[in-house]
Amino acid sequence: MAVLLRTLLRPGRPPGVLGRSLGRREASLGSGSGAAVRVRFAPSPTGFLHLGGLRTALYNYLFAKKHGGSFILRLEDTDQTRLVPGAADNIEDMLEWAGIPPDESPHRGGPRGPYLQSQRLELYAQATEALLKTGAAYPCFCSAQRLELLKKEALRSHQTPRYDNRCRNLSQKQVAEKLAKDPRPAIRFRLQEEAPAFEDLVYGWNRHEVASVEGDPVILKSDGFPTYHLACVVDDHHMGISHVLRGSEWLVSTSKHLLLYQALGLPPPHFAHLPLLLNRDGSKLSKRQGDIFLESFAAAGFLPDALLDIITNCGSGFAENQMGRTLPELIAQFDLTRITCHSALLDLEKLPEFNRLHLRRLVSDETQRRQLVGKLQLLVEEAFGSQLPDRAVLDPANVERILLLRQGHICRLQDLVSPAHSFLWTHPAVGRTQLDAISEQVDVIAKRVLRLLEGPGTSLSQDVLNAELKKLPEGLPGTKYSHVMKLLRVALSGQPQGPPVAEMMVSLGPKEVRERIQKVLSS
Ligand code: GLU
């Protein structure tokens, strides 16, 4: 601040002399432009990572990886009053969980760090000083009360509140006098008329005449912290960002950023604004909905690949939409020129189906399957714990067999510990009267099943069993195959519905089936 004050007391040059004409710039997609692609995801740690944030991060990641570039995580924590404890760590942890880790970040570090804006205050002070020197910025001594009053008056007359640029033309003498009373004024950026036009890689040519709709914005607050616009421009420059891919809500701010680049004499990056991610009905995907936070999806057993797949499937950026794409496929097929201005409509009801596909893919890979078996063991332990009649059900071979049999029928591993699947792990409570109500031949059928299990060739493959089960009603007048199946399903699982009986028997294994059937006979 001391240097800033000295700058304030020195006569300034007329504003804008350092300004570089932006001219018309060819849109560059990185490849072939020679310069390394460096992109960043720059969330404010004012909340945990949600689906909208994940999508912005993912598009940055895909673009970086497609062009052999770097993906940077920068946390914009300059508004210290809005920080949410744990959010900074959560954002980075969730990017790791999602399989799109940054190359440079607060946790990982990197050559252009630090990656937390609160640790880069010196850079913003230097930039502010440069702007003060040229007169592109000026100190503002307006009190909070005055600013509040301006706002109230504007609202009362149904106008958009804006600063009236009162401190814009203070003389050197006035500044010196005011500084004596208020040595830590906020610094405002002098908005030039005629904002530069720019070619957004998604939205095409744009220009927002900021000066005609806004007052001069504060770029450095009296506490020495910058506001978003200055910090973003300074960091994108110092971090060597080649392309800014961010939500379309920032499109209107880009002209302001370009004015800042111009005033600082810095070359701007390329810009690509991403259309909004909305609910299927077009409503806002609210951050306040607890269930759009990545943590909730992870806890509910959704796979990162399923989330990446669904959020790219509902938007543009690919030649075609197709379910089941993996991250390497997304990188290979991503094409920034295919992003359109249309909002992406997300239908979360389809997520279980996406998850089913990806779960199935993981089960087919031996290494991944081993990990899933470990996770399922933990889930069973957690869900049934002391109710487990026999620890043998947790045997990896048993758990793997169940997983292999049920894949394709389940959307999440958690489904395997749902009430419908509890018979796989615990003994069902079945009363004899329940069985007698289904068939008059309970004992006969039970004995036949036991014999079937004792006989040769009972390897308990589903095909063999299916053929044998068909024969069970033979010679029992009035007993239909469907009755027998219902009876066995209830005897084995305690439930009227569930997987096919042959599959149930294979899942449980011959020993367990025998025990459950014997229990029927002795009841
Ligand atoms: N901190 C801003 C946000 O949270 C970043 C905007 C940008 O990417 O420039 O949306």
C-alpha cells in the first residue's frame, strides 16, 4: 500500500497511452498456433464442487489434454467474507476423484504458483500501481454510506445501481488532502468508452459497452485484496493462460477484462464461453440443491466416468452424442469448434443407466473388478455387520461371483446391499405357512431339490440348473412350473420377486442352498 500511495501522489500520465490496439485476431484453437495450450479452472472456494463446476473443469481438461497442454486449478479466494471452510480442499479432491486432476494447483504446486489468489496480493498491487501511474486507475474515497445511498436511489427509480464516478476527476491536491484523512482508499479502474470487440471461440464476435452501463469498478479494495476482474486478468497473464474456457455468465465481463489487458499493455488470451448447464426442464441447476454436489454422487455410489459421460452427453463439443464414452475417448473426440451456444439440458434421471454401463465396463476388467470386490465387501460389512451368519459370504471368490452374476442388472454397487439383495448375505425369515400357501407339495419339491444338489453333474451352472428345475414338477398333478419357481424363490430369498431362481442358486452356492432348503423341511 505504501508504494501505491507514493504513486497516487505523483502526477499521472493521460489514461490509455499504454493501451495496445487489440485489432482483429484470428481465433486459435491451440493446435498449430505454436504456443503451448494452458487452460485454467478458476472457482471461488465459496462452495463445494458441483456438477456445473465439474463440467467447466472437464471441458478445460479435455481441451488441454487434446492439445498436449496443461490444466491448472486456481482458487479465487479474494472475497474472504464468502469463503466456505473445506471448499478449497473439496474442489481439488473432487477433481482428483473425478479422474481429471490438475497439472498445477494449490495441492500440487507448479512453476507459476502460488495457485491461491490470497497468496498473490503483491502481483495485484504491482498491476494496480502500473494502472495508477498511467492514470488508468484512481483512488476512490467515497464512503460505504454514500455508495449504499447511490444504490438505494437507483433502485427506487427502477434503475440498475452504478457508481457515479465521482472520484474520477479529483485533482492531485484533492487526492493528497483526502489521503491524509483516508490513507487506504479503494482503487477504481477508469473504464474507457469503446470497449474492444473480440471473437469468442463459441459465441463469435462480441463487444459490451461496459462504460455506458457500469460505473468504474473497484479493482483493489482498501484491505489490499483485489476484486475478481483485476485478479483474473493479472493471473491469467502471469500463469501464461492461452485460452480462457469458462461459463457464459462471464461473457459480458470479457470486454472489461480486455480493457484491463489494454491498459496494462498485456496480450489477452483467447476466450471460449461455455453455454449453461440446466435441468432438463430448463430450470437452473441450483448450487443450493444438495444433490448436485460431487460428494453426494460419490457417496451414493455413482462412478466418476458416469458423471463425466452424462455431462458431456447432454451438451455439445462432440460430433455425436453417445453413451458409455470413457475419458480417453472423450479427449480424443472432443472438438471445441463443435460447442454451440445452446444450453446443455441435463436429465439426471438417466444417471443410473449411465452408471450401469460404466459399472459393467469396470467389472469386465480384472484389476478394476478386484477393487470393486473390495468395495462391495466393505458395503456388505457396513450394511449387515453383525447380522452376517457366516463370514464366508465375504470371501472374495463369493463376492466376485455375485458381482459377475448381477452386473448388468444393477446400476450401483450399493444396489447389491439393498433389501432386495439382502438374501445374498443374510438368512431370510421364511415361515412354513408362507410356503404352504404357494404349493401343497413343499416337502416333495424340497426333497427333489436336495437330491438335485447331491447328484452328479450339479456343478450349479445356470444352464444345468435351468434344465433340472424344469423337471421338478414332473408327476405332481396340479403343480405348475411357475408355482415351483415361486416356492423356491421365497424359500431361498424370503421374497416373491428377484433374480431368476437358477441365478439365485448359483449366487448362494450349493452349501447355502442345501441349508436353506433343509430348513424348509424341518420347519
Ligand atoms: N471465480 C470465477 C467463478 O467462480 C471464475 C470466472 C473465470 O473463470 O474467469 O466463476
